[in-house]
Amino acid sequence: MRRFVIILMLLIAVTVCFAGTTGKLAGKVKDENGKGLAYVNVLVLQDGKRITGILTKENGSYIIINLLPGEYEVRFQVIGYSDYIVSDVKIKIDQMTTLNATLQKKSIQLNTITVTPNSEAGKKDLTGSQQLAYGHTASRLQAGGKPYLDLSQNGAQIAGDDLRIKDFNNCRYIHNYMPPPPPDFTTEDYTTVVENNYKYSIAEPLSTFSIDVDTACYSNIRRFLDYNQLPEKGYVRIEELLNYFDYNYPQPKGEEPFAVYTELGTCPWNSKHELLHIGLQGKDMDFSKAPKSNLVFLLDVSGSMDSPNKLPLVIQSMKLLVNQLRPEDKVAIVVYAGASGLVLPSTSGEYKEAIISALENLRAGGSTAGGAGIVLAYKTAKDNFIKDGNNRVILCTDGDFNTGASSDAAMEALITEKREEGIFLTVLGYGMGNIKDNKMEILADKGNGNYAYIDNLLEAQKVLVRQMGGTLFTIAKDVKLQLEFNPAKVKAYRLIGYENRRLNNEDFNDDKKDAGELGAGHTVTALYEIIPVGSDEKINGVDPLKYQSVTLTDEAKKYDELLTLKLRYKKPDSDTSKLIVKIVEDKPVKEASQNFRFASAVAGFGLILKDSQYKANCNWNMVIDMARGAIGKDANGYRKEFVTLCEKARDLTYKIHKPDEDDRD
């Protein structure tokens, strides 16, 4: 009791002390007609650097607490309205400063917008240039997003600055719908990534890592940018940005489940360096002849999922997948909240109405017994196991495990044990405000699976329909790469991304060491930045060794080999790995391929967002120009969308940080 009283007194003292040193800022944001504007981004800056920020509520009001006394600049920003900026806003101790704002509508210029439906019957192209004033209507997108101006007679909508296709089933290119606004307070949790540094090849010639097919980071960054927020630097995982895209590498020949592709060229952001592009292409699958699927939907229906972009979006996502099932496939549904339960026993894909009905009856509420849910899901999958089939648990959650086995170590041990039963795991993250990205990544990594973040129904369609093979059907497991660099050609090298996937060199030949899985049709891309021999560039390294020396062999000097690439993988039902060896010669291409240029642009996007110490001359305009010049066919519009995201990030960076002239339009 005494201890409790002491803690309570300390808390009161800290609260009083803190309250006596800060002030508050509050007000209301309206449009020209005096109506409150929701979801306006209110940014507080000092000396050009962002201090804090918040979104206005439905009625346009906002309040920011715990501001230190001083003078600030406050910016009000929302799509469709001109920015409203107030300088010299004074915050005083224990006082509320009131700052209201009236925003003026701005016109939106739409240049040469073309909508091309796939079907001949309903072709209605919207072309030309139109000047449209952004306006509110009573209608809102189903996910609870921004208001839009309806142009339904043209089969399209204008939402903010973006073209939205109304009937996305018949269109080749769809821009993403806006997700609902982020909450004022978040408990999102990420594992901070520390960048790989350069390694001297003479001292450390081997670089070993596991492949990664996760894509969650890209769609999560898109969510941040859609709400005029830059992601924290440590959240950016460049390998997941690279692997979001399909690079159309050559299909494998023979019995190997994937092909290996390499290209060497000049590094775009540092002309004194070279860039090595490595690509793996998984063999495509004819899904009519694919192995039978035994799926278990493990759905989080806890109270934290009670949001339009969580459980309702989960249900819509799973309905997309159900519609792809064949009669020989089967699915069960396990849910967990305060307790776990079997909502639907294993049911044939022939009975889609019954499966969809079970999904539509789900409701959110309760705490999160994630550990118990996973145990039941794996038991259900094992009870209905299909030999030589696709046995998989699909977990849909915001990652908030707070009842039962919930620590990272406990969950990791649980998943590691269950994967040995031949049941793989797919993790789909949903929502915002309390995303536990770190836990979901661990679950996917340890469960022989993959991790994607679903920010809208179109992303669900990409992951569960267009890329169903890569998401659900594993063709190779425990895929590892090991590169041996030739010190006669390479002074130093750096693996871009894959920080969480690095392996010890001895792990490469250890078949007990877990690594990443590759799905049907999946591509994996990795980039190395290389400092050639002869460069006078200095990098951090260790002192020369006292008791031994390293000398180059005649083999290193004799051949024009840049490196030897070795790759190990196992078939999904095997415990013994196979080895692939490929020699990469020191022959940079004179004209980089479309894949090389686009992958470079994506890596540059990540380097800038991370404010990487290795970004050299990389800037937003360079990235945008590279990406625009390497869009190619882009049947689903993902590369076009990437250019749009780069432009958003550039404009937001300029507004917040006021970068140098080189990064402006």
C-alpha cells in the first residue's frame, strides 16, 4: 500500500510539474461558407522543422496540448483547399492559444485523363482537360474517407487531386480509394531498421541473406502519404518497397522453380559507384491445376478491430478470396477476441454462400486472445490436412495481441513449432492507430509465410486475387543467397535493404536455418551498391590485422569475374536444400534496362524517406524522372501510382523541411 501511495504521489508531482511548463493550441477550421472542415492536417513547426501535428475532427475542431512556450508556425493543409499558414503563433505557459482558420477552395487541373475499360460494350473514355472546383457532397466513400465530387455519368469520380474509377472490375488502372483518417493518438509499433554499411571485400568477401517477399511497408507508406504524413525514417524497409512490384523477369526453364537474373550498371545517385541488380522469378502456376487448398481464416474480431478499415475491410477481403476457390478447395473460419472459436468448420469452396454468410455475421468486441486463436487455427488446419496440398492459415489482424501468449518470444516459439507440421502462414495487417507491425513481421517470418498490409479493398484485390499464387502457393522455401565478391574487382559493397534478413555466413549451408519462402509467380529483387577497385573513396573499416594478411589468389586476378552468386532452396515438402551457382562478370551495361531503372527509382524513394547517409546525389526529381521513364506496360497501374506517391512525398517534404532548390519542381 505504501508503495502504491508513493507511486501515486510521484505521478501527481510529475503531472503538475509538466502541466506548469506547457501550453495548448486549439481552434476550428472552416470553409468559405462557415462549415467545419474534417480531416484537415494541422502542422506545428519551429525553425522549419515539424514539432507535432493533428487532424481536425468531424466538426473542424482541433486541440494540441503539451506545447513548450515559444513562437511557432502553424499550417493548415487538406486536399482541394489552398494551404493556410500563420507565422509567429505564441504559446504561453498554462494558457490556451486560440487559432481559427478559414480555407479557400482551389481549382484542380486534370490533364489528359483516360479511362479504358476492358470490355468493348461499355467503353466511355474520359479524355481532354477539365477545370474542376473541388466540392463537398453528402456522399462519402464506403470506407469513411474524404468527400468526393461525383462524375458517375462518365464512369469515374474526382476525389481530391486523384481520378477514381467507379467500376474497378472493368478497368485496367485504378487509383486507390482514400482510407479513413488516422486517429489523433496512435500506439503503432515498428522495429526500427538500422541501415547496412559498406564492407571491404578483401576483409569480408561474403554477403549472406534470406529472401523477403513481404510488401507491407509499401502500402503502409502509401497510407501515411495519403494523409500528408511522412513515415518515420526507421519504418522504411527498402526490400519491401522493391518487392511490391512485378519486374517481368524471364520465366525459369527446366525443373528449377525459379530463374536468377542479374544486371550491372552505373549507380544513378553516385556515378563513381556501380549498382548490381539481382532478380528471382518464381515459376507461374496454372491455378486450375494448382494443388488443393486447405485454408483456415484466422480473423481478429477483438474490440480494436471495430473500425471501418479493419473488420469490415477484412470481411470484404476474404470474400474476394472466397470467390476464387474451387469446389476441391476448402476453408474454415476461426475467430478470436476474449476467447477463440470455430465459426465455420472446414467447408468446400463449392458452398461460397455459406462461407460468405459466416463472414458477414462477424462483429468486433472484446480483448485479443491471439495466442489461443493461433493454436486453434493450426489445429483446425491439421485436422483437415491435405497431403501434397496447400495447407495455410491466413491471419487478419492489426497485430494487437494482449491476452494469452503475446510476447514476441512466446509467439515466435509457437509459430516455429507449428510450421514444422507443413502448414504455412500468411499475415494480413489492417487499420491504423495501433498497428503492431513488428509482431506481424515476426509471425510471417517464423511461420514460413508472407506479410502484406491491406489499406483498402484494391490492395486486397492485388494480394488475394491478382497475386494469389505468390500469396498462397509456396514453390520454394528457405531460399538463401550468398555472394562472394572478388577483391580484384570490388573494393567495397553494400546490400541495400534486407537488414532484418541478414544471415551469418555459416547459415548458408545449414539446412536447419530458416529463411524466406517464394510463391508461384513471385519476384524477388535485391540491389548492391559497389565501390570498384581503384576508387580513392574512404569508408569506415578496421585496422590492419597484426597476425595474418590477406592476399589475392591468381584465380581472382585471372578472370573477369565480379562475384560468384550462390543460392540455396528447398522444395516445399523437403528438408534438404539444392544449390544454384551463377558467375557474374564485371561487364556493366551501357544502357540500363527498364527493370534496372525502375528498381533504382524505388530504392531511391526509400533512401530519401530514410534520409540515408548513403543517398549521395539522390533527390525527388531524379527518382520521379527515373520512374516515369521506366513505367512500361504497367497493366495494373502500380508503377503509375508509384510516381504519384513520389510526387506527394516530394511536395510534403518541401512543405515541411524546405529542401534545397534541386528538390523543387
